[in-house]
Amino acid sequence: MAGVIRVSDSMEAVRRLLDLRYRSRPEDLPTALSEVAPLLDAVSVTVLLVDYEQLSLWPLHGTSGSLKPRPVDGTLAGHAFCTAETTSEKTCLWLPLLHGAERLGVLEVWLREAPGDREQRDFGVIAALVAELIASRRFYGDAVERTRRRLPMQLAAEIIWNQLPPLTFAANGALVTAVLEPCYDVGGDAFDYAANGDIVHVALFDTVGHGISASALTTLTLNTYRNARRSGLDLADTYRSIDKWIRAQYPGAFVTALLGELDTGTGRYRRIAAGHPAELHIRGGLALPALPTPTALPLGLGHMLPRQPGVTELLLEPGDTLMLYTDGITEARSADGELFGLDRLAAFIVEAMAQGSPAETMRKLIHAIVSYENGELRDDATAALVQWQPSPVVTPSPW
């Protein structure tokens, strides 16, 4: 009967897609989805990936026909991407493609008849599988990168993007989401994070200079940070390790940084501010007083002071948000020279978080910064948002 997907057919579609795990390229996915569409009683099933600017959703390279991109703002496809929730209109479904908490794009499904709840659940499974296939196969070819790029990427930016983790991560009551601009020409900014046990490590770096030389210094900084973290060094020793390697390899150069650790079991946040602006701390829709900064000299200059790097501690409350940012955010200038500033940043974050998710807040923020500087950023603008929202403890009922 039309409009009803038989279990045997939907399982056959899943089996065929699972076969792509073993021998396939990213551009093989559109053809495979076209072949399984009849099994799902669908007219077409199309992968739409978000571009680096997070402005539009584009058909995955290898998709047949001449499908046009869907703008993120003002479309149903974009609504599914922004909210990470399935959106539908008559005989079309748009399902978010999520790899963990990372938003890859949407799956657009055209059907012969309006779908019921069961069909929507089945396509939710297909979308989850497609997202996993994209994430696992993307490094075996360039189809995903070619889809996401709307401009040639400068070599310095290529180097940096290849070093970075996914923009959004969530687990164990903590969420980290970041943005980086100009996405095709960034050179000196970077972020990193990792979750180990109850600890979420997060770092933001702002390297002096721009271009290839800055990206090379940033690469050293990122990998030294990871080496120290994976060796089990504490924050102070991590600072000293990075400082030593920068001084040895790039004498006279320096990197400002925030190095932080969040204990997701207790909410205790510890950090070193190495010549970097203080985090924005938001609680209950209000910006709280900033933490002390700096607590250490920029990385690469630490030998100039004999004392240990200062480690600041803060006890977060459930729902608290920390916003780490480089000065390219607050020092963005309007056409008449007015700085974007910390007050405007705080107001923007509070309002945006009241309307959408942290990841969507960051997407809107970077577009606001680019717009504020009339589309031409004078400096790299990078930010990372950390939110602590532990799961409530459920006490078993005595009854």
C-alpha cells in the first residue's frame, strides 16, 4: 500500500547503506540513496551539507541534477538544521544530520504521500545512519570538503582547519561549541577540547601574526597542548610545556591563550589566562563579573617571570555558560570605528541563548561580527562556548 514502508523494505535499505562502510567514497552516497529511495517509498533522498560560513545547505558532491542550495535562514531545511529537529511540509521531510552534537546538514526526503509518525521515525534512523557514513567516509575523499567550500581556501586556513576538532561536542552534562572566522583565511586562532572521565579540557589560542608563519606556530601550540594533556600534565605544567616549545622553536613569538578544565561532576572550573581576555560568565541570563586576567604571560614569554602561572578556580552552577573569545570578537569595528565591545557581546549572547541552542547562538554570533565589520574582518575572530548542565539526580521513590 502506498505511503506505508514495509519493515522488510526499510531494513533492506539500511543493509544497503551499511554496505557503504566497507568500500565506498563519499560521492557514492548520493547514488546509493537514489537506489534505496524506492524501498522507502520516497521519490528522492538528498544530502544537503552546510557550508563553512553556515549560510546555506548544498547538495553533496555527486548528487545528480541541478539542485539549488537552501539558505539556512528563512527555509524549512534551514529550520531543521538550526533546531536539530525534523521539519515537514506536505510530502517533504527535512531531517537533521547529526554526528554526535555536530550539525553536518540535513537529509531532504520527498515522498509520494504525507508521512505518518512511523515513517518519520524510520527516516530518522536513515538520517542517523547517513550522518555516520558522512563522518566516517569524509576523510577518504574530498567530496565533503568540495561541497562545503564556496571560495578557495588559503593554505594557512587549510592547515588550521585540519587541526581542529568538530565545532560542537556534548557529553556527560557538558557542551562545547565553537566558531572560527574568516573561515577561508584564518591563520592565527584555534581552539581545542577533549573529554576524559569527568574532566572536559578546553583551550583557546590567539597566535601573533597571520598567514603561514602564524598557522605553523598555531600547529605547534595545538599539538604541544594535546601532548601535554595526553601525558597527564596539570594546567601549570601544560602551560610550561607549551611555553618551552614555543620559545625553543619560535624565539620572540608568543601566543595568548585560555587553558581550562571543567569537572562535570562538581562544576569546578580551573583555568590559566595567558595574556588573554577573560571569559564571559553567564548565569540565569546575566553576565557576571569577569575572572582575573591575565594570570600568566602569553605562551612563549613565560620565562620572563620567575613565578608560577596563576590558576583561577570557579564553582559553576547548573546552566552556567562560559564564553571564551579572541580579541577579534570584541575589537571588531563598525564603519564609524565603534568597537563591538564586551557589553554588546554579553547582551548578544544572552539574547541569542534565550532563543536557540548554544551552537545556533555561536552561528549567529559570527555572522553578527562579520556583518558588524561590513563583511571584511580585520582580525581572526574565534569563540568557544562551554555550558555545564548536569543531569538531575533522580531519587528513587520509597513508595
